[in-house]
Amino acid sequence: MLLATLNAQLGTSALIIGLTASIFGVCAQVIGVRRHDPKTIAQGTRFAFFVFGAAVMAFAVMERALITRDFSLSYVQKVGARTTPALYNVTAIWTSLEGSILLWLVILGGYTAAVAYRFRTRRTDPLVGWAMAVLYIISAFFFVLTLFPANPFKLAGSIKDGVGPNPLLQNHILVLFHPPMLYLGYVGMSVPFAFAIAALITGRVGEGWLMETRRWTLFAWGFLTIGILLGGWWSYEVLGWGGVWGWDPVENASFLPWLTGTAYIHSVMVQERRGMLRVWNLSLLVATFSLTILGTFLTRSGVLASVHSFSESGIGPYLLAFFGLVVFASLALIAWRGDRLRSPGSMDSPISREGAFLANNVIFGLFAFIILLGTVYPLLVEAIQNRKIVVGSPYFDQLGKPIGIALLFMMAIAPALPWRKASSEVLSKRLFWPAWGGVVAMAVALFVGADGITPIIAYGLAGFAAAAAIRQLVLASRRQGIRGFLGRANGGMIVHLGVILVAVGLVSSNSYSRQQTFDIKANSTVTFSGHTFTYTGIEKFDQAQRFGTKALISVDGHIYAPATTTYKSVGQTVPTPSVKTGLTEDIYLVLEDPKPASAADPIRLTVAIKPMIAWLWIGGLTMAFGTVLAAFPGKRRRRGTEPASAPIVERIPASPAEPAKPANPVPLEPVGADV
Amino acid sequence: MKKILTGWPGWLLLFAAVASLLIISYQRSSKPLTADQRTQSIAERIACPVCDGESVAESRAPAARDIRADIAKYVNDGQLSDEQIITKIDDASVQDLRLTPNGSGIDLLVWFLPAVAFAGAVAGLTMAFLKWRRPIPDHGPTDDDREVVAAAMRNGDGETNDGFSDGR
Amino acid sequence: MSDLDDHFDVESPHDLDLDLDGAYSSSGNTPSKRRLAPFVALAIAVVMIGLFVLLAGSKTRQNAETSLTPLLGKPAPQFQSPMLAGGTFDLAAQRGNVVILNFFTSNCVPCIAEQPELVKFANAETVKVGGAKLVSVMFDDSPDAVTKFFTSTGGAWPVLNDKGLPSNYGVAQVPETFVIDVNGIVKYHTISQMTAACLSSMAVSAQDLNSLQFDPLPGCGQ
């Protein structure tokens, strides 16, 4: 009997160790920092490794329970089955709520330990101390979740088999990559948030903490980007409707922190360069982190209907309370420190790099607002009028289109804008050739048969923006050689190119997809959009966990096999589309019901031609690559404080006898930008 | 030569090119939709009655398939407008199947609030720039400043700064 | 001035391991002494409190198995549908009887598992006076397969072949069961396998002529 409950006991103890370590960590950090006691702080930092170790152990125990099919655990009964293939049995851990919180904990523990290790020589710095304390509070909260409302190690009755993961989650290899990537991004936003809070508490809102977290933010942002795109890819390959994005609450929940995070990555440059926008940047970080919590609440508490709500539980009130705590504590801190955060600088002209970043922030902020509004709007109407309404993709598409166009426009002109002020002469010179790039893109699009005003404008702006990015890369590499691709400004341009590829892919696939459903008799051929589809036969398969039928379709001579698959334990039938991927268009085949009983029966086949879908994945890869480049230091490392990034510091006189002069209303000349 | 090209004549040429390309694309886009495209575009605007958050176009549920077939029938009849078809299907169901809220009553807010937010943001930015445009009067150091500097000097290296010495 | 100038944006000179400059607290050297931040924070706080209240007050949707249908507690949508064996079935004619509406397909695994329980229940009810009427509705299936399925499992109750019925009742997944009481009100709905025992207890509760409230029945707590 002991053996049967071993996993439960091991797992629960790991969680209790983790919670204890987190609580001790908070106490040690706070006491140590307040009393200037390096010993206590050193102790406090060490707890990070306990937190990480405990989370890893809990995760490993759960994996062990899944692999050994230990059905004494209710979670294994929920997501495990004797017939699930090994790979999907391993990924089953994050297919439901309790296990995904374990994944969250492992990643959060990893980040906490990484921060503790990275800043080990500076742990007595109050900024680092408070940041660690915040991270411990967050992990304590998640340990509480796993111990109470979402305990994965609960014991259950004597069932000897389960139903396995949701069929949609054991149908494609992407379930192995998408959740960890997304969580690396989602959870990674805790680190800059922790430093932001620490900066507010210590009052050290100089640019120091930004430097500390710059790469952490980029890292998290990069993974969030990849995670979101992999989610789109999964939906494209698995769901069978041929789309990558459906504006579902779960998708919106991952997109919201991405939007505010992207806004932050841009506007933080204004702060580093000019010392301005401090409150704004802090707020963006707070918003990013609290949106990850809010998103988890919206999708996990069951208040919203979503295709993706694979699991629901009593976790809602906890998440909502934590969201409230985060928001109100941060707001109180900002209100308390806010006026001291105000920077003395001023912007000379809206037509400048910093003006462009501000506009970018407004657009991203507005986009985030619209998505949040649309997502929670049905709740509002239900609360007021007790009437159910749906706010779906047409709403988001309609409002998203002008925003996308505006962002492409900003991306086209911003790289050409100098800091502080742009003369029309400089602008005209810098924008001229990129603008022709846009004209060429429009002409090419029209030449290959595109139509419609909106897509053509989008292509034009995409070409313009791409040319602007390439122009900067060419100029930079001409001067600096290979280093011209490194650093935020230049790596960022490669990220822009990735965004443009994604945008072009989205515009093309949304505007020019065509599809038709055919009833095809055995060995006959249909033609659609210049391709021939011959139905050559069926192939039935019957495996331990599922059975199904594949239809063999010869597409222009190559065999593709869309299938329908029925999962035995839940009796659910899911489509398995077959996709012929190409650079200019994908051919997407879905076998519809009724499925053929024998090769003599006709089949019903939906054929969709999806232009340029592959550009999304290539664009995603480019964005990831650009993020890595952007994380490298761009120019030679320089020591000390540069006036460009820390103008205020420069103004503090050396002796207290001579009081500080007010910061110069016209800040110092930024380095490197001749205006 | 290059100067002339990139000067105003060049830009004029560019705008002319853009304008003519846009005119071409406008003329091309006035083609009517095919029946399939029209069915698809209507299906994208109707919620599948039995699914969680999917449109009729996305869902593979039989109910969604039936509604798609209904839409195709109405489209082929050619009697009703898109909006009429949606109304007809929406009325036939006990649930609200419109994926975009109607422009009436409280539902209007979902369209109105983004516009308000946009206007607010633009107004805020304009005000900020107007404020920045004004020269900042020189008040001399405030008490706060002195306090901060004193604190900074006391704990020169920041190592012992407990984070509250310069707070209120 | 060179065209190149601006393109070499100064990367921030600080690297992670360089000395910290954050030790200096920047002064809030604002030209005016207006304290704006608390007000902005207050405004945001008000919006957030609104959001918070909204979310805290919103009803949690039940899990799929007992998922609420808009029909619960309302009159069941009327229908006159063709039966597989011939003839039509009119729901209105069943007023005064408890009707159990079971949506199924012959190849869905849980439906196959449920069928013996339904057979047991149906056999028990036919013996009773005024027993509940069990009616199955084909969901996306072929008449041949269903006839074969019913012959092999020994089911003898009416099976309806009406393509529109599942959409009218908002059926997404099978097996799905609705319990309609003597007054024609939908009293219970589930998307999961039912047992004969559970159905019997439901039938008894739905029999109660005096229950004029539209309260749904509790589940069987399996």
C-alpha cells in the first residue's frame, strides 16, 4: 500500500518543501535587506535553489507517475491512459490544469534560481534583495495553488485506467513544444516585474534596474513570441478549419502580455536614452505581468467559453485575488513613488524617434485595450442585462486591421527618425528609397494577381517597412561589419523583418484563401485552383488508443492522406488535416464526415488553398533569431555612466555642500546621434 | 542628378505611382464575390450554437455544418442580403449567434469605448507635447532633491542603502 | 551630416555586470509641485476595481458534463419528427408523460457503453403505468447503422431521424440526455453516460405534477 501512495507522498512533500522554501525566502530577504544583514540575505538567496529543486522534483514525480501509470493519483486518472503512446503520455502532464501549474512552477523556480545565481555577487544590493523577495512571493502563491485548489497529487479511487489526454492534445508533435515555450515567455515576465517592484520599493528608479533586466525581458519576450506562433501552428495543423488564429479567449490571453511587453521593449529605449517615461515603463511591466495572471484566470476559471478550456476548477478565486493583489500593490507603489519618478526631460518634437516610440505605445496599448474589452465584454453584458452575447473574430478582425496597418506604417518610418527632432530634409532623404520599396511591393503584389485596397496598402507598407529595416542593417554592417547585425537597434531590425513576414503571411492567407468541398468517387479526379486531386483509396488503422480512416489523395501526383481519427476512451472523433506546404501556398486537405466505409465509397473532401502560410513560420523563426542578435551587446562595452542614458546622474554634484542643480531642461546631447 | 531624383520631383513621382497602383487595385477589387466566398464570409460572422467560441466557419460540429448548408442555400437563392441571412439564422435559434455585437443599446459600447480610448490617447499625447513645448521654469532644487542627494552621498556606493533612507 | 549617423544607436552602455548606477535615486524634479501620479493611479484603480468586481461576480460555467443549456428550466422546443420505424413522434402529444431525450450515434464509444443501461431503463419503464418515455435521436448517423445497432443491443424504443433536432436542442457531443417533465419543461441535461438507476430516479422526480417551479433537478452524483 505504501508503494501505491509513494508518488502522492513524494509529490506532496516536494510541494510543501517548495512552499516552505518560498516563505522562508521572502522572510530572509525582507529581514536581511531591512537590517543590512548580509548573512541573512545570503541565506535567503540560497532558498531559490530549494524552490527550483522542489518544483523539479514535484514535476519529476508526476512524470514518473504518468510513465508508470500510477492510477492512484486522480490527475493520472484524468490525463493518463494505458494506451496513450509514450510521447503523448509524457506531454500529458501539461494537458490539464494541475499539471500545467507544475510546469509553471518548474519554470518560475528556474527563473528564480537563475536570478539568484546571476546576481550572486550583488545579493546584498537591496534592489536584488527585493526582487528576490517578489519572486519568492510569486512562487509561494503558485505552490499554494498546487497544494490546495489544484493539487495534482490528490489520491483517488481504485480506477485502473484513465481516458488519456484530450484527443486534440495527442494528435500532433507540437504539444511537446508549444506549452513549454509559451510558459517560458509567460513566466519569464515575472523577472522584470520583480525588478520593477524592487525599484519602486527602494526608490532607486534610475536606469540601473532596466539594465539588469533588459536581457531577461528580451528572453521572455522571444519565447512568448515563439510560443504564440507555435500555438497558431498547432491550431492550423490539428483543428482542421485551416486557420491559425481565432481570437479565442485563450489566444487573447497569451497575446495581451505580448502586446504590453512589446510596447515596453520599445518605450524602455526612450527611458534609457533620455531618462523619460519611467512611470509608464513601470506600468507596462506591471500590466504585462498582471495580464499573465488575468489571462490564466480568464481561461482557467471557466468564466469564459473557449475551445481551449481543457480544464476548469476552483482555482478562479485564488487567481483573481492574486491579480487584485498584484494590481493594487503596484498601483499603490506607483502612486507613492510616482511623482518622484517624474523625469525632468522633455520631448522636443513629435516627429522624432521618441515620438515614434510614444505613438507605437499608444497603438499597442489601444490594441491591448480592445482585445481585453472584447474578451470580457460578454461578462459585462451578462452582469448588467443577464443576456448572453458573443464577441467573436469579426469584431477583433475589424478593429485589428487598422491597427495592424498603423503598426506597419510606424515600423516603416520609425527607423528613419532621428532622436529629438527630425528635419524634413533628413526625413526625405532617409525615407525616399524605403518608400520606393513599398511601391515595388505593391506593384509585385498586383502583378501576381492580388486585389483589394486593404491588402495592397498592407503589402505596400510591409515593403516600405522591410526596406527601412534592410536599409538600417546595410548601413550598420557597412560601418561595423558583422557587428552591424548585433545589438538592439540592429537585431531589432531583423525582428522587424520577421514581423513583416508574419504580417504578409497573415494578410495573404486571410485575404486570398479559397476553399471548396467535393464529393469524390473512388479513382476519380477533381480540379481546384489549378491543382488536381485524385482519390486513390483508403487506409484504415486501428491502434490501441484510436482507430480511423485515411483517404489517400494524389495532389498533382504526390500522395497526401487526410484522416479522421476516433479516440476510443472518449469516443471523440477529430480530423487530421494533411497539408502540402509550399513557399507561396499551402494545400490543406480535410476529410469530412461521413467517412467512407470501404474504398468503393465516395469521400467528402474539403480542399483549401492558403497562400503564404509558411511565411508565418519563417517570420517566427526570423523574429527568434533577431531577438537573439538583439540580446548581444551592440557596440563595444563601455564602462561607467554615459550621459546619454543617465543624464540625471550626471547632474548630481560631487559634494553635498553644493546642492543639486535642477536638471537641465534641455538634456545633454545624446551620444551618437547628430541632430 | 541624384539630388533631383530624391528631391520633390522624386516624391511626386512616388505619390503618383502609389496613387495609380491603388486605383488599379480598387478597380480589381470591385469583382463580386463568388457564392462560396460569400457563404464563407457569412459563416465567419455566425457563432456555432453548440461550440465554445467557434464560428460556424471554423467548427466541425454537425450543427455548424447544417447552418453552413442553410447559408449556402440562402446564398444560392440570391434573395437575401448578408445581413438578412444572418438575422434569419440568428432568429431561428434560442441563442444569440451573432459574433459581432449589434450596434444598439449596451452592445454599442463595445464599439464606442475603443473610439473613446483612441481619442483619449491622442488628446493625452497632444497635451504632453504641448507641455513639453513650453520651457520649464527654473525653480531651483526642491527639498526633496536635497534630501535625495544627501541620502545618496551618505550611502555613496549604494551597498548599504536599505531602500527607505530616501523615501518619505 | 552623414546619413549614417543615426543608425548607430548607442546601445545602452551598461551591461549586466557593470557597476550599478541605480544607487542614485533620481529626484522628482518636477517643474510644478502637482502630485499627478496618485490621481492617475486612482483613476486606473477605479477601472481595475470595476473589472475585479465584474470578474468576481461572473458565474463560473459548469464543467462540460452538466453544462448548462439555455433550455434548462424552459419549455422544451416542440417537434414532430419522423421515427425510424415509420410514423411521426410529436412531443406535444406527450404532455403528461416524462420524456427522456437521448442523442446518440451508433459508433460513439460512450454511447455504445451507455446502450445496455438505456435498455435496462426502458424495459423497467414500459412495465410501469405512466412510465417515462425514452426517445433516442440520431445524431449525424445513417439509418442502416442505427437499425443494426438497435437490433444487436435489443433496444425497442422510438428512434427519431431528424437532422434539425440536434441543432434545436444545441447538441454538441453525444451522448447527450435531456429530461423533460410532465409539464414539458427541460429539467435536466447532461453530456455524459447515464445509468439506468440515475434515469429512474430522474423519471420519478420529473413525474411530480405539483412541481411547478422551473428548478433543474440535481444530478445523480455518480
